[in-house]
Amino acid sequence: MAARAQSTTPVRKVPIHLQSAQNRLLIKNGKVVNGDGIQDADVYIEEGIIKQVGNNLIVPGGSRVIDARGKYVIPGGIDTHTHLQLPFMGTTTADDFYTGTRAALAGGTTTIIDFAIPSKGQSLVEAYKQWRERADDKVACDYALHVAVTWWSPEVQAEMEELCRDHGVNSFKMFMAYKDLWQLSDTELFEAFEKCKELGAVAQVHAENGDIIKENCKKLLAAGVTGPEGHEMSRPEEVEAEAVNRACVLANQVNCPLYVVHVMSKSAGEVVAEKRRQGIVVYGEPIAASLATDGKHYWNSCWRHAAAHVMGPPLRPDSTTPDYLMDLLANDDLQLTGTDHCTFSSAQKEIGKGDFTKIPNGVNGVEERMSLIWEKGVVSGKMDPARFVAVTSMNAAKIFNMYPKKGCIAVGSDADIVIWDPKLEHTISAATHHSAVDFNIFEGITCRGGPEYVIANGRVTVDEGQVKAVQGYGSFIPTAPFAPFVYDAVTEREKVHQLIKVEREGRIVAVRNAVVPVVPPATSNGEALELNLSSVNGVEEVVAAADHHFAAHQHFTRPPTSSGGRNMQDTTFSLSAEYPNPADESDNKRSTIRVKAPPGGHSTGLW
Ligand code: URP
Ligand code: ZN
Ligand code: ZN
């Protein structure tokens, strides 16, 4: 990590005569790492853009040359989750857009994505503009914005449209927690997902069951548990995992891509992994805190220490959690990393001295994320440098549609580059970090590997370890909807999920699920399938639980053969011929054929 800046006074825009010397840069002899591979190559930068990548480059005289022998040349980090200058829980975060982005640069992150969070009833566009005003003149590195949907109405829907169309926003965060403040109901979530899908946006969720948390908090306080440990006890792991599962189900019903922010527990990570295996388009974002420390700190006898770790969802007391999440990250069960950098000083945390529910939620990480993931992911042998790049920048750039401008080292990309020294060793401490906060939850962790140079838009902002951040140097990066990385998958799923109505002579059978009408009483592996029959407005309706893979791969709805005959691979089973009409049953009960486990599991969507 870069050495502490000499002064905390913001440096303003760089004078032009100093800028020009930095406009042409040649990085020689390094190993260029992208998310999909490593090559020995030189990189030439001009006017903030990568102009050449290769060997024996011919470059203009007078260019600054940086020797990167023995170092990795990697894309600048993208932190997908920060809260700078956020008014929250009766106070405002310690880091503003300058100190926060300076800390980001010091750690090798050159782009952050912050959250514009409207208060309940506030215009989303107005909140977006507020965040732009706070950030534009302060950011020392580039930034983009997610917008939170904290209430629901036709106006909110119209504003989501406007944000995507006119303001460069392609992601919306919905809260399943913070009841009475930001939490949406399940119906509202469902509709918000539907809207995101229509707009080509990514739906993000803070996944915790806010209703349960509220009840648990009451019980704990009544029992006299007022300290930070109550925070974790009020929202144990299953409260997070349940919400992740619920969000996946709701999003899948409308084929909306889902992004689970701050994955904090093993079971939440497992739900994401399992849903991905079922073919659902879902991404999981563990954060520096969940990958590198744990929730035992809530039981520390020092209140200040314990309170400093309070964030939601909480860190988990199970100390094997960080390693486990790192394994999921290494294997693409989880895809990318943020920090949820949301800092409050010890004095600010004291707002909740006698009541853990009032401790401002948030921890640091924007400066430490890259080094921690290198140490705990690469040095530990769980991932190679290419995967490191994928999870610290490339996947973020792809999901939020900034790729290949950001997240890769290629001709035409922004010159956001870190020269990463695998031999650099430093121990994290609040005494030397660049954040404005007075505590560091990673205090004492030694990281092997860190940024020697950080280049943001072609400018050397960390130079041989010295931070030279410039206030207002960064820009807002608009993000367009329908990111191909996300929506190509969504579109393909759409094709296999078409509702298919089967025309029949005689009795009419409406089909609510495409797999049903020609489903045999037993599947090829001998399991039975559950069918429910009912009569709706005189038309029989067939309902079944099944998976789209099941429909697509089993071909139960094969069309007729070319000669017009019945496809002989289809079942001979006929619903209308062999099943009693439930309407005929005197008690009008549903007929069922039981099937335990349809191949592919259950992930039925109807859209
Ligand atoms: O504790 C947290 N995470 N604070 C920031 C707000 C949020 O939920 O992301
Ligand atoms: Zn959150
Ligand atoms: Zn957050």
C-alpha cells in the first residue's frame, strides 16, 4: 500500500506544464495481466488512453519510462460498492468523495461505483443530481453511480427510465432490510425487478430479512443485550441466506439479472452458487471485509473496537467464512468484489453506545481491497493473477457495461493501470491509511503485494508509493443499459422460456407452463411428475412445477414430424384421454401425479 500522503490538504487540478510531462508514458518489461491471460509486453500511453501494447514499441521521444521488470501490469481496480459522503443513521460518513477516492487510488483502485440513495418519497433523479454535485468536483478518480430504489410508485418507475435513458445509470439497488427506512415489500421488489429487466438494468439487492431483524432487535434489547454483539445476533446467517434465496426466486420469475451486494456469509454465498448452477443470471459480490476478517470482533470487550465492525449484513463469527468465500470467488461461484466502504469515526459510532440498533452501520475497505485479495487469494494459492484481475476489475466492468473502456489493458482502453509489485510488503494500520476514519478493521494484517505505481487516466497518481491524488481529477462514467455480458444471457434464457399453448381438438387445455401438456406420468429416470388440474372459466388449466432446462432439454413439446405425424419420441401419454376432468369430481379436488425431483431442479419462471 502506498505511503501516507504528506498533507491532508486536497491538491487541486494539476498545472498544465506538469500535466504534459505525464501525458506520454511507456511501461516497459512488465507482465501484462488481463482477466483472461498474462503476456510479457510493454504498454504505451498517451493522453489518458492506452495506445500500444506489445514488444519493441516505437514511441515518441520524451516519454516517461517506467521499468516494470518483475512486476505485474494490471488494470486499475474497480470498487463496485462505496458510500462516500453518505448521510446515514443520523450522521454522515467520515470519508467524502475526495478522501475516499484518494484512499482508493492509494490501494490501486481507479474507479469506484457509489450509490445515490434517495430518502423515502424523494425523487430518484433529484438524489442522483445531489450525488453528482457532491462528487464531481471532489473525486480524485473516475466514478459511476448505482441508484437505490427506496420506495415504490409509478413516478419512481418513470424516473428509473429517465435515469437509464438520460443519466448513465444502469443499476438499481433494492433493500430487503432497513425496515421503515428503505425496505421494499416482496411485491414491490418483484415489480422493481420487472422494471429493471424492461430497462436493461442490473437489479441489485441488499439481501437480509428486515422484518425478522426488527423483531429480533426488540427481543434482544428487551433482554438487555445493547452492545455490538446484539447486531450480529439480530441478523444471523440464515436471515441473509433466506433473503438471497427469495431475491433469486423473485428475479427469476421475471428473468431479471440479479446482483447480490455484500455477500457476507457462507450460506448466502452457497445460495448464489447453487442458483447459478440452476442457470439463473445472478452475480455475487463479497467485499474486502467478508473476505478478510470475521465477526468475532463483535464480542471484543472494547466497545469501540466491536462497534467499528458493525455493518449490515454483519461479519460472521464463524472464522472459516473468509476463506470459504474466497474459494467461491476463485471458482466463479462469486464473481467480483467491492468494499461497501462506508466509514464512521469512533465518535460517530458512539451514537449507538447504549443501543446497538443505533450504531451507524459501515466499515472501511476501499484502500485495502486489492492487497487483501492478493494476499488471501493469490498468495494463498487460491487464484492466479488473471483471476485476481477478473474479480477486482474485469467482471465489474463487464457487468456494469464499462468494458473494455475499463477493466482491461488493451489498445483504446482508458489508461487506468497499476504496476503491482508482488514483493511489496506492508502492514495495514489506521496510522498510515489514507481514509479519514480513525479505525481500520484490518489493523495488523500484513499483505505481500501492493501498488508501486497507480496510473489513472494516464496520470501517475501513486508514484513509487507516494500518493499524488488531485481533487476533481476524476470524471463521472455514464453506464449504458443492456450490458452484453449480462443481457446476452438474459435474452438466451428468454428464448427457451416462451409460453407455449398447445392446440388440441376436443377439450381445450390451457397451459400455464410449457412443459406440462405432453409430460409423461413418469420421467425417463423413473420419477413421477406432479401435475395439478383445475378448471378455470370452463377451460382446463394445467399447472406444473418444472425447470426451463427440463423443458428445453427433454423436448417434451416436440412439434409434429415433417410428414405431419406425431413425433414418436414424444410420450404416448395423453392428458385429456387418460385423466379425469377434475371438474367432474364431486369434491372438485385437484388431481395430482407426484414427482419428487424433476431433472434440473425447480427454477420455473413465467415471463
Ligand atoms: O453497513 C452497511 N452496509 N452500510 C452501508 C449501507 C448498505 O447497506 O450498504
Ligand atoms: Zn447494503
Ligand atoms: Zn452498501
